Amino acid sequence: MLLIAVAAVRISSRSGLPSLLLYLGIGIAIGQDGIGNVAFDNAELTQVIGYAALVVILAEGGLGTKWKEIKPALPAAVVLSTAGVAVSVGITAAAAHYLVGLDWRQALIIGAVVSSTDAAAVFSVLRKVPLPSRVTGVLEAESGFNDAPVVILVVAFSTAGPVDDWYVLVGTIALELAIGVAVGLAVGFLGAYGLRHVALPASGLYPIAVMAIAVVAYAAGAMAHGSGFLAVYLASMVLGNAKLPHAPANRGFAEGLGWIAQIGMFVLLGLLVTPHELIHDFWPAVVIGLVLTVVARPMEVLVSLLPFRIPWQEQALMSWAGLRGAVPIILATIPMVSDIEGSERIFNIVFVLVVVYTLVQGPTLPWLAKALKLGASGEAADLGVESAPLERLRGHLLSVAIPEHSRMHGVEVAELRLPPGAAVTLVVREDTSFVPGPATVLRRGDELLVVATDPVRDATERRLRAVGQGGKLAGWLGTGGATAASPPTGTALRFHRSGEHHRRSSG
């Protein structure tokens, strides 16, 4: 199954077809109406596994979210995830009631379920489409935040008996979000502090520890009667921006787990659905999805972003980029587990809606961005800096990759002006490594090994990033990266590689 799913990603990248549809197709193909003839109808197990997969996906998304991009977009994303969700639920539920004929409880459940943008779909699509950082930041943050209030609404609408008054729901959502924020930030900062100050015996343990901390954030948030989904996203975002040792390896490990989570989740959802039953609910799903896509989502964006003076082109793209994926389908299992009347029809409508409109929106998003002239600006690319702690010698080994558009290209080693206590010890260029001199000119594609003593580690990384953004004159052009003096010399350097230590005497 994994090999087939990996091959499907290749097909997806060539055809422009969203990979989630291929995974759903694999599940349907081996299901009871397909060639595999596997009978599976356990909605409760699907919900549990779906929640676990969503935790991993949110953790992977949070680790890859850059704070400098999401910070200016945070207020807009918060409003979209709260007030915007209320607008979308109201309009979509009204359409489901008056146009399709569902009763109000079923209509409200569908409105809540499909009002959540899917983190997996948004993260996977947006990172392939070059968009302005503000647009990407708002959409990524929204997809990470809006699961929490939507889950609360779906659970409230799916309980037996009357639905709570609106002010009770608002108070519950506010309280759970506040607890989720507090727990997520606390776990994230504590975890980052621990990983930065305790050197583990093997580099392969760092990615495991990072993901374990993310899962702890979810568990702690849920046990505190808060939003575990919000807690895991915030904790992961803190960890991803904390300059942890072996950061690229941490993200690579999380990305691999994220792919496994997506594959398992979508295949299981494909197994759960009964294809021949979808025919009766096809047109109701199309009608509800049409209202959601061309009325509810644009109104949600318009009302939520009104105070932020965002250009109409960016609002139009955000309206079209409200991608749905596995999250709405997983949430549609909640009324099935609660045995709500008509829950199977709700699940079928949501399933068809997600498939049809993902098929429409995903492939057309790059075209719309180009038509609205919203391609990413030609900003200098940030450096990839990986740090390995040299515990006994109070030092760090930084691995610095110079990307294609970095302004470090053409800069001499001496012109880096690293703080005392830091030095470029090796350059890897086109599979050849050499020890650079002060006049060595750096090129795009080079990988540098920089050794820095513990007191100047942060100053060294700031300076490297500043030169990458502003070139050799970064200090005079307003780009950060001021040097810091710290003169310890004559110590031995310990190189950290795959958990083993190799010693070499310094000058």
C-alpha cells in the first residue's frame, strides 16, 4: 500500500491531481465495491485513527511554519478561524436546509463540518505554489487554527438532546481555545529549552523527541479540557522556530510521518465509504459545495478581513484557496459515532463535496494566482542552517547551505565578518570539499561548515542569515546580524556526526 501510495504521489505531481484524491481512490478500489472486496464500516476506529493522523499532520505543518511569515498574518488568521467560521457555518447550513431539504440539526452539522479548511491539503498545495508570504501565512495559520472551534461545534450539534444556546457555545469555544494556546506555548517553549540545553547521544533521537513533544502538547491540551489540535500546532510552531539542533532532520522526519499519516487516513476513509450509495447524494453535495465555494467562503473572507485592508486580489485568492480534505470527512464520522439520524447521508454528502471541489480548486489555484498577478516576489532566499551541539567543548557545528537566490553568492569568507570565536572550517562545492581561505569566494550551492563557540552561536547564525539576505554590506544596509565579541581560542573542536564525536585540534 505504501509503495502504491508513493507512486501515486509521482502521478499526482505530474498530472496536477491532488494526492488525497488518489489515496481516497486506492481506499475505494480495495473496498467492498472495488477489486479488493474488503468490508469495513467501523466509523469509530476511523475517527480515532483520523484524529491521530491529524495530530501528526498539524505537527508537521507547525514545524515548517516560519514565524516571520505568520506573525503579521496572525490577527487575520485568528478572525478567519473564529468569526469567519461562524459566517461560513450559517450560510452553508441555510443552503443545506432550504435548498437540499435537510433538517436544521443535519444542516448545521454539515455547515460546521465543511467550514474547516484542511491542514494537509493547504500545507501540501500552498508550498508548491509561489505566493506572497502574507497570503501563505494567513492560509497556513487559518488551517492550523480553525480545526479547534469546528470540532467543538460538530460535537455540540451531534449530541443527543437540544443544542446549547449560542452564548454557551461561544464561551466554550473561547475557553477551550485559551487553554489550547496556553498549553501549546508552554509545552513548546519547555521542549525547545530542553532540546537546546541537553545534548542527546545520537542525532537520530532529536526528531523522535520533537514529535514526542508535539504529541505531549496534544495530550496535555485535551486532558486540560482545551483544544489539543491548537496546542499541538502552536507547540510545533515554537519548536520549528527555536533553532533546535538538527532542525532539517527534524523537519524531514516529521514530513515522512506526515505522509504516512495522510496515506493511512485517506485510504481508511476511502474504505469506509460505500460508493454505490454516493449516487443518491451527489447533486445535494454539489449544490451545498457550490454555495460554500462561491458564497460562504468569499463572505467569510470579506467579513473577517474587512479591518485589515487586504487587497481584493489577495482576498479572492484566499477565498478560492479554502481547500477541504480529510478533516471534514473525519469530522463527518462524529455524528455517525453519536448515532445521529441521517448521519450516513451527512457522511456521503461531505465525502462527495470534498472530492468534487478539491478536484476543481486544487489544480486551478496556480492559474488563479497567476491571473491575479500574485506570484511570490523575488526576495532573497533564506539560508538553511543546521546545528549540532558539541557538548563537552561548549561549541556548535553549523551546516549552512547557500540557496539559489541567496545574496551570499559572490561574498568572500573574510567579508562574512563572523564574530570572534566563529570560523568557516570547510566548504563543500560540487562534491568536492576544501578548507577555505579569507579570499575564498562563496557561490550558490555551496555548503559551509562553521564552528562557533557557545557564547557566539546565536550571533553567528544571525550574521550568516543577514549576509544571505543583504550581501556583504548587510551591516550597513539595515539588515541585522551585528557581530558579537567573545574571544575564547585554542580549544579543541568536536565534530558531531551521526552520534559519534571526532576531535581535531584548532589552530
